[in-house]
Amino acid sequence: MLEIQELTKTYATSGGGTQAIAQLDFSVEESEFVSVVGPSGCGKTTLLKCISGLMRPSGGRAQLHGREIDGPPEELAIVFQNYGQSLFPWLTVRKNVRLPLRRKRRAQEADAAVEEALAAVGLASFGEHYPWQLSGGMQQRVAIARALAYRPSILLLDEPFASVDAQTRTDLEDLVLQVRRAFGVTVLLVTHDIDEAVYMSDRIVILSKQPSTVIETLAVELPNPRDQIATKELAEFAHLRAHVYRAIMRAHEPVPV
Amino acid sequence: MSARAGRLGLEVGVTALIFAAIWLFTTSSDSYLVVALPDMLSRFREVWLFDRVGSDLVPSLVRMTYGYVTAVVVGVVVGVAIGLMPLLRALTHPLISFMRAVPPIALLPPAIIVLGLGNSMRVFIIAFVCVWPVLLNAADGTAELNKTLTDTARVYGLSIGQRLRFVILPAASPRIFAGMRTSLSFAVLLLVTSEWIASTNGVGSFLIQAQQTFRITDMWAAIILLGLLGYSLNQVFSLVERRVLRWHLRSTATSA
């Protein structure tokens, strides 16, 4: 449902241009959970900005449901790493989740969607709090609730758990897997955490160093539902993890286009 | 005794001491320019409680309010527009820098020529000077809006109206309020300046006429009133600001 074809992105700089993305080709199928990993600075965030329509690619195409992405598509929601700057501090949790729905649906439906989303992330009793009254993990849950209430076909996650502590991270990982099962949404996760990518995904796309290309796409064949302890105990988990790590180490040499 | 009560006691005590010192100094001086503090206060009571409130204080306040409110509305609207459009900002920057640098009193002659000697001239002076702090703060506050905030608004498809109402204005409001506070102190200042020439009513007019006819005690009574006015307006402003920006004060206090 999401097609990336020969995507390139060059930033104009005073010295000429910085090519962030050399060429990316991959796709995401309906209901899949795909992770994008790669060395730091390889253009993962740039890729996400192109897919979410916040930035226009220099070349190539990104298509969602067969339609070219030209500006943020309506069926797409995104959860940013920096929840402190993504949630609106002047609105309560409930109003934050409600705001994107103003245009999309009628009042009663919207209210119901908000309550459902808050309950799904475990924040049903925190609707009247303000984001800054909550811990980092809870704030990110509000951001997830907001994305869920929006009922997107595809959910983008931009290193969503990089700013929370390790224990909260595992809770949030499981939460995302859970709501994905419950709401049936397609997910594209950008992360630098390889364990996270292997744990959560159906497929992993590995990028090279900047200017990035796709080095490898690998399928993650681990049993579902995933479990933080049981799944990570499996030999297959260790193999996959090692495989991705090695690919990324090799990726420190840019791949010639 | 808690630290807070101690500090409060100190503030009150020091103020009382200064008050007593002024009292002593002014009652024992022989110069005709130095009016005894008790005389100033009784004259203040005679004039402003409530003899000339209707004839002078009210007209001044009305003009000041018109001028200030106009300045805030224009400042916010134009400021936000400039903040959103870098091209507009580049185009208007030289003109704005020039206009805000003109000393208020130098505006009186052209304002009188164009608008005459009536209320519209006075309101204009107040508005013209008060607009710049609000405008520039609104422009800066809007231009400095965090990228993630605006990205979020775009991804979730908020219309321009929704963005203004729910994202841009709230995010820029701390800066805007800072500009409004500066403008408020200008407004009190200009209340007097605008009444400097050929005015028939107003606190500033009362002040300048008292000075010109050597009614020194009246002059001091007007100055005390102006001081109290500035102080009370500031207190009211702080109350309003604390209420409107509650989210900002509490969130910046709790952030690490």
C-alpha cells in the first residue's frame, strides 16, 4: 500500500548540495509492521518526512494507496520522537487527542474515538490532565492515542521511544504491538534500536550510510504474539539481531549507486 | 516565623520607613517647591476622591484604552502575518525599524497637523507607540515556533484557521504578553505626553496646567495618581497574564 520508488533527496547547501538519500526502493503492505534501521545520520528522518509529505523528494516517488504523496496524506498519522514539542501544552490530554478529529468526524463519533483511544493506551482517567503534568512515557502514550483516534491507514513512528527510559520503552513497545493488533493499522517504524526493530517487526529495511540506499530487506519470522522475555530468548532472535548488526557495520562504507 | 512572612514584614517595614522619611523631609523643608507629604495626600484626596474622576481621569482612561486595544489588535494581526511570511518580514523590516525609533514627543507636531487637537490625535499617539512592542514580539513569537509543533499540525491536516487558533496564537502568546506588558507602561506614559498640548481634560492636562500655574500641590497630587494608576494596571495585567498563561508558567516550571 506504500510504495517508495527510486526516492532521492538532496539538501541545498552553500557548498553545493548534500545528498541525504541516494536511492531508496521498498514497499510496505497492508497491515505489515516494517522497521527502517541504519547507521546514524543515514537519512531515516528525511525518509519519514518525504513519506509523510512534510518534505518533497528531489527525485523518485512515494505513493500511498496508489496516489502520489504530495503534502501530508489524510490517512497517515505520525508519532514524533519529541513528544514535548508535539503535544500542545495549552490543551488537556483529551483536547490534544480530540483536536485532529474536528474536521474528520462528527462530535459524538469523535468523542467516542477519543475515549476509546485513551482507554487503549491506559490513560482513560488522565483526560483532564495537561501533558506537562505527565511523565515522558505517558506523554508519548498520549501522542499514540492521538494517532489512534485519528484512525489512519498507516502509522509512522519516528524513533518514538528514544527519549524515554529503557523500562518505559519496553512497555510502550508492547503497547504499540497491542494497539496494532486491536486496530489493524499498518506501521512503519524508524529506529536506531536494533533489538526494538527485530522485536516488533514483520520486516526490516536496512539502510546504508549517507547518501543512503537500501542494503537489504529481511523478513522477521518470529512467532506472534511477541513477548519481551520469551521472544528474546529464542535463538532466531539472536541470529536476526546479529545479522542486522553486521549489515549495518558493513554499511559504514557507502554502497556505490 | 516563616521565611515568607519575614520577607513580607521586611518589605512593609522598609516601605513604611521610606514613607516616614519623606514625611519628615517634606514637612521640615522651607522651599516652596517642596510640599509636605500630608498636604500632598490631602490634596490628592480632595481632587481624585472623587471630585475630578469623571472630568479628568475617565476621559484619560478611555483614550488610553482605545489606543492600547487598537495597538494590541493591530500588533497581533500584523505581527503574526509577518512571522508567518518571511518575505513580508524582509519587506517591512526597514520601515518598522524606522517608525519604532521615532521618539513619541516628536510625533506630536505631525499628529496635530494631520489629526487636529482632539481625541483622535491623542488616541493615535498612544496607539502608534504601543503597537511596536506587541507587533515585534508577535512576529518573533510566531517565527520561532517549534518545527515539530508545526509539523504535527500539518500532518494532522489542521486548517489554517485551526492552526492559528489552536497552535500559532497559543504558542506565541507568552511572547505577545511580554510585548503587551511593555506597551502598557508606554500607554501610561503617553497618556500624559498626548495631553501635553492644548488639551482641555485629562490627568496629563491637569498636571501640565498645575505646573504652568504653579499649583505645586496639585501637581504632586497628579503625579501620585499616575504612579498609582501605573501600579494598578500592572497588577491587573499580571493577574490576567497568570490566568491566560497558566499552562506556560506551570509547564516551564515542571520541565527538567
